[in-house]
Amino acid sequence: MRMLSGGAVTPTRRDMLAAPLLTLALLSAQVAAGAAMKGLKVKVPRVAYIGDDAELECNFPGADTTSLYSIKWWRDNDQFYQYIPKHKEPKMQFNVFGIKVDPQNSTEFKVSLKDLTANSSGVFTCEVILDDNFETLRESANMTVIDPPDRNTAGKYGPSIEVEGWSGVGPLEIRDGELLEAVCVARGANPPVDLAWYFNGSKAPSELVRPQSRRWEGRNNTYTSALRLVFSADEMWDEQGRLDLKCKAVIPGIFSESASLVLHNPIRRRTQLSGLFADGSRLAASSCALAACVLSAVLLQYLPQVPLGL
């Protein structure tokens, strides 16, 4: 700057050049921050179970609080959490039906939800507002909270196979011509599951499967589904006299789990095993004969030769 008579101040050529450069630098910084924020990423569990906790993450390249005015979280159209770095109390949560924030484990880039319910499902949106120019960016992801089927004998959430006289653990013996009735049951699920039976990996013929039943358990707001299978395994055994039964429970696009039961046909297994032993005996006899021939040939080399004609 240059002082003129009378106190007037006029900019010098250097000042006139510096002003646009300073403005350009500020704009570049804003553009760079905005460009980084374009990589905004939201991480939300696609499926969660009732009673579980969930972590929601909102990140961008070079994430830090210096370039932020606020980060806010919404479930559908309701805001339930915000973080404003410059506030004395930066964390704030709002009452939203089905959403329970754990403030102790929530930060500017992560929100922890606890005790999920079916009402926690929805579209979760992270909204980021820049501090310099208040540019607003949003990214969303869906989370569906389900009540999976009760745990089965294998300790997994999923269906169970029930057969009269079977403990639920280990293989079950069945003979040719014997009729077997098995029920696949999935209890305590919401939404209800679809059930299907499989023989050795292939879907069971529809004529052997009874229509699926479904009962609403009003007290727990869950469903019990059952699928009955009635068949005779005469032509279904594999070479070892085995038949693998599997029942699969599915909530399309959300949940899939199965239970298995191995059937043994004792007569077919004994026949198979006896054949193996018979083959082994023949092989052992052949091996012994071959060994004897080799030994004889070796001994003949060391025996004294007797002249012919004596």
C-alpha cells in the first residue's frame, strides 16, 4: 500500500497481484476439500439381528474435523445424531423410535447403536457439511434388522430336523422299504422363512413334500414354519449306502441357513464293506504269490548247480 497526501491509501502493483492470488488460494483449498469429500463413504451393516449392536461409519479421504462444520445421521427422515466439532458439547442425540445411540462409543466418524429392534430398520444417511463454504454432501445405505430362527442342535441360528426316535445328533439308520417322515422346523423368525428339502444336494421331488405350514406366535411377534417330508429311500442311496438330507431356511436376499441329517442303510453299507474286504483278500493273495515267485528266483541264483544226466 502507498499513502497519498490527505491520508488516502492506494494499492501498489504488488498488492493488486497478491489479492487475486490469495483469493485463488482460498478457492483452491475449498475445491480440494470438496474434492476429498466427494469420496464420502458410508458403512452400514446390510443385515443385523434383533438385540445386537451395530456400528455406522461415515468416512472420506484424509478425514479430520478441521474442515467440518457438522456430521449428522438420519434414519429415513428422522435425525438421531450429530457431531459439531466447534460446539462445547459436540455430540448430540435425538429421540427416534427404534434407535438407541450409545454415546460413549460414538465419535465424529462413527455412531454406535445398541439393542436393535425390528423398528431399527431403514435407510441410514450420513450428512456432512463443510466448514468453509457449507457445501453439503450425503451418502446412504440400508440396514434390515431381522429376528432369525432359534438356534438348532448345531448351535446355529437356523432350522432343525425332527424325526421320531432320532436324538438330533449323528446319523440315522434306515432300511430299504422303510418309510421315513421328517419335519423341518424354523421357530422364532420374523420375517418368516421359506423352507426347502434336498436329497444329496438336489431339491427333493415335490410329490414327497407336504405344503409348508406357518404359525404366528403373537406373544413374541415371530413365526414358526414347518415343512414335512415323507419318503422311502429305496433308490436314493449312494455307493456307500448313505443319503444326505438337508433342509434350508431362507429369507430371500437376507438370510440363509441349513440343517443336515445323514441316513445310513446298514445292509447296503455291510455289502459295500464286505466287497472291499473281499477285494482286499484277493489283492493280498496275489501279492503273496508274487512275493513267493520273486523269492524263489533269488534263491535259485545261489543254489549249487547239478550237472545234467546225473
